[in-house]
Amino acid sequence: MTVLIDILLKKRETKLDNSHGEEKKQVIQDLERGCDEARQTLFEMEVEARAAPGSFRSEMMARVRKHQETTNKLSQSIKNARKSETNMINARETLFENRYSQLQCNVYFFISTNLI
């Protein structure tokens, strides 16, 4: 389990922060799939830990909780990255829409002033 989480954290640090556009969307999707896989594995680990003898149960549950906490933090950072990417796309679209509207106004003004 630790290996999977380490791989996801490393990917977040190296690829997510250094990618843009479609590449960043792909990295976000890969990280989300990895988090889903980690959650499933953690669920299975928790079931096993609850069934374990008392002498092992507390240590196993502590590990599961630690991994769950790390996975939740990773999921939150992925959500923030997705939100940031969406905000940037929306801002870009708004900028182009405003610029297009301004150009249309300028064209209409030019046409109307030259016809009179």
C-alpha cells in the first residue's frame, strides 16, 4: 500500500505541478484512478484489520488510518488542481468572449460611421 501512495505522491509532485492543458487533465485523471484504487485497497485492509486478533488489530488499524489520511489529502490536492484548471479555462473563455464582443462592436461602429 505504501508503494502505491508513494507513487501517487511522486506523480503529483513531479507531473501535476509541471504540466498544463490536456497533459494536466490526463495526469489528474490518472491520479484520481490511483486514489480510487488506493481507497479500495484500504477498504479491504480495514476489513482484514477488524478481523485480526486483538494483539495486531490496533497496529493494523493505525496503519490503515494513516494511509487513509494521506489518500484523503492527496484527493483534496487533486480536487484543487482540477478546480484551478477549470477556473483557468473559464477565465480564458471569458477573455476571448469579451475580446470577440469588443471586436464586433468595433466592426459595427466602423461600418455604421462609414455609411453615414
